[in-house]
Amino acid sequence: IAGFSHVSTAKSEVELDHTELRCGDEIPTAKRGVIPAVRLERQFDAVELNTVVNDPAVFPWVRGTAAGPVDLEVLAADPKNVLLVGEHGSMLFLPLAPGIWELHTQVLPAGRGEWTLGLAQTALGWLFTHTDAVEVLTRVPRGNLAALAAVRRVGFSLSWTAAEGWILDSKPVPAGLWSLTLQAWLAGEFAAPLDQNARNFFRSVSAEPPQPDSIRPLGF
């Protein structure tokens, strides 16, 4: 994951048009408070993606063992993957297993901060409402403090740390594996507007357990 940075803690809501995207269709902008509206497009070529990942500010975090420019055309063209592209960067989702997706984020310096939060809000909202996604995983390599702050801000939880979970400067380095479940997303502040009953339900099951004196047998 690359291109995340710390941002404002202001709450916001997102509104999405729940229509399937075709190549070239755009995801409608969201309505937010201080977080800027981010318009995304699902793309099946890597022209814009490659421009970002090969930028000097991003390339060291994503190059792995590559010495020269990275070409992600194969990943972008695969219809099983989901590439959502905006003005300053993109999110690339790769299916790992039924309902489980891996997220890779790449953002230019001009988009780091609040724009990246808008990117995350809109892209995750689209994925959770248009695919079978029930969990999104992403890796944060050691030393990428901006990415660490961002995954925490968006609502990801640390699952574990792999000793050689990322390649940086052609060498393996530790990386945390972070998870965002559908339930956590629905209960958080980044979810698309839901029926109030649904929102209350997911927030209630995510809350602290009730005290013993408040528990009553079912049916009484």
C-alpha cells in the first residue's frame, strides 16, 4: 500500500449510485463535509495506474525487485480485478478468495491527505456494495508511517505482522496485514448511507457487550 497520509478526523457520509460500472463509466461523487468529493472511474488499462506507480514519490514503495519502470497492464486488464482511478491516484482490488479482496493503493503527493480519504471512502463503498466483498486486506510495510496512519483512520484492524511481508529496495521487510470487514465498514463512519434500522443493527453488534443485569432470556 502506498500513498496514504494522516488526515482530518471529521466525520462524513457518502452517497453512491448503485449501478454497475462498465469500462469508462464513472462512480458518482460523494457528498462529504471537509473530505473532498472524489470521482472515480473503473478502468481496464494501466495507462494512469502506471503513471502513478512509476512516479519517483511512489515507485520505491511498489517496485519490489524491479530496477526499471513497473507495468501493471496484466492486473488492470483482468476483469476479475477492480481498478478504480481518480485524479491523483487509484485503488486496485484483487480477489484472493470468495468474498476476500486484497487492496493496493497508490497516490501522487498532490493527492495525499484528505483526497486520499475521499478515495478510500468512495472506492471501498463501491466494492462493498457491488461485489461479494466481506473483507478487504492490505499490507503496510515497516516505515510507511503515512500508510499506517491512513489504514487506522479508515477503520482497518491489524491482523498480524509478517516478518518478510513486503519487498523494499529489493530486500524483504516486515509488513503488517490489515483487515477491514464488511461489518466494521458498515458500523464505521465511512459507509454509504444505509437504512437506519440496518445502521443501528450493525452499530449495536459492534458495541460493548451488555451488562448482566440488562440481559433477558429470549422470549420474555
